[in-house]
Amino acid sequence: MGDFSFVPNNSIFKNREALLEEWTPDDLVGRDEELSQYHAALQPVINKETPSNIFLYGKSGVGKTAATRYLLRTLQTDATNVPGLALTMIEVNCDGLNTSYQVAVKLVNELREPGRQISNTGYPQASVYEFLFDELDACEGTVLIVLDEVDHIEDDSLLYKLPRARSNADITDARLGVIGISNDLDFRNQLSSKVRSSLCEKEVSFSAYDADELRLVLEQRERVAFQDDVLEDGVVSMCAAYGAKDSGDARKALDLLLEAGDVARENGAETVTEQHVEDARERVQTDQVVEGIQNYSQHGKLVLYALTLLHERGETPARTREVVDAYRNVAHSEGMSPVSERSVRDYIGELAQLGIASSAEHNRGKGGGKYKEHRLEQSIAAIRSGLSTLLDSN
């Protein structure tokens, strides 16, 4: 049996934590335009004026939360140099809080001391708002409320009330500003016009990182995370290029660089090479595929299982009709009523969007009509791992 004792090994990493999502750098690179707009929107705070309500939007992993933490940290430090400026900041992530009521309770409890906090149920909504406005007024000075992932709130009530609390005289002593952050690019359009006009006084749109911006982000982290000269030339550029291709998401690029370092360390290598990046990419993609399948709906999994069986029998690319027939057999064998052919087509389309399968349209020529053929795009090992709960029951 091998030796499985643990011995510190720092030949690759100096501070591996610097590649994790929650690490906030001293300064933010690759987001100059967005930071400039955001900074201008926050300027009234330092002037002891009523803050603007600010709405940030952009896809996941493009720096919205990082920019907020970075600028608010700077603002808090600089506010201490302004006589008479009292500044309170509250940040709430709305993921898992899907009603205005739940978010309002969370805000009240963030502002109150332990022992005075309220429960999640049992109060009329109007009372909870009253508690909230009383607590905000008690802060006096300027209060900034950050609502991250604000698109999780399913009703408009709080998003209408908070930004208008000053004009509606719900609060009289405090100067309140609301910062809403959303990954859902369409969320802003779904808001009622009265909410949009008050919540979105200032808007900052965060675009996807391009490869050059991602390279700056990775180089900044590399200096802190890795030992000197352990990354071979081309490693950072390669991770940045893959990240830009993967929807410009900095988290994915950082995950890839972290995984490449891990692969190098596991192999006992003294440097991180482009081959380690390739190996890491395969591993990360497999993890993403497995996670994507595990979170997929039951019938979606059955459609994928049907396509997998066809692939293993050497019968792919398969026409839609063949996938539908195979799916029906699988559904019956699982004791489930099959969904409609149209639904199966929708599931095949979703699998293509997830990058798990691909579809190609063919034309038989004049009068022959069109048909689609479908095939798997990921390794059977990854797909079977994602489908393991379904397959284990067989």
C-alpha cells in the first residue's frame, strides 16, 4: 500500500487562495470603463449628497460583485476623511430569498443587534417595512443597500418601496441609496416602468471580458498565487483565450488556471505547462457536463440516455425520429409516460445549447425536404457520470 501521509508541498503555489472567487484584489483590472461609470454614480456619497440608485447588469463572472466590493471598500475608507459623513453599508445576496418580504426581514436583521431580530414569518408585510424604515432612519447619515442577484426577487414591492423611501417620507433622517446587481440581462425590461425609473437612476452595463482583459486579470492573480517563474510562457494567454471563448467569464478562466496548477502539482511537475492547461480543461469541462446533466429534468435525462444508447450502438448521428423512438422505449422501461415529440425536440435543442450534443440540418434537395441529425459532443464517461443516478436504478 502506498504512503498517504500529508506533507506540505508549495513548489507550485505561493497563495492558492488568490485564484478563488471570493478573493478581492487591491485594485481591479480589465474593467476601467465600467469602474469609471460606477465611480461617477457613487460620487454624490462622498459629497454628502443624496446617493443615486444604481443598477448593474451583465452576465455571470464579468466583475459586477468584485467591482462593487472594490469601490465600496475604497468609498468606506475615503469617507472616514470627510468630516460629518456617517456611512452605513448593507449587502444582501437575494439568491434563496425570492420575495420582497424575505429580503426586507433579512435587511431588518442585518441592521438590528442579536436579540432584537425578527423571525421570517408572523408579521404583516407593512409592519416589516415599518421596522426596516425605522432602522434605516436610526442610522442617520448615508446608507447604501446592495441587493446582489436582485433578479431572484419575484415581486416588485420592495424594489418599488426602497428607492422611493425618501420621496415618500418613509425615512426622514437617513440618505438612502440602493444598488441592484443582476445577472439576468432581461430583468430590467421585466420591471414595471415605475420601479425601473427609480431603481435604475444610474445604470452600469458590464460587458463580457475579452481575451486581453482576462489576461490582465489572470496576470494579476498569477503574481500573488504562484511561485515565481513556475508558469511557462503561453499558459496565461491560453487560459485567457479559453475564458473568452467560454462567454468571457473570469471565474471560468480562473478555475482553469487553478486546475492547471493542481494538475501540475499532482504530477510532481516543477512548472505549469500548456499541456497541464489542456488536461485541466478536459477535467473542468467534464465537471461542468456532469453538473449540467445532474441538474437536468428527468425527461431531459431520458432523451440524453436514448442518444447515448444510440451512440454506443454506433447509430449516431441519428435522425430526430430515431431519437424519439429510442426515448419512448427508455421512458417505458423506466415506467414513465413519454412526453410529446415536440417536447423531445425541445430537449434535444437544450442539450445542444448546453454543449452536450449537437444537431446538423440536412437538405435532401429539390422536393426532398429537410431533416436533422444529432450526435453527442462530450465523452461517454462524463455523460454516464452525470446520468449515474438514472443508470444506477436500471
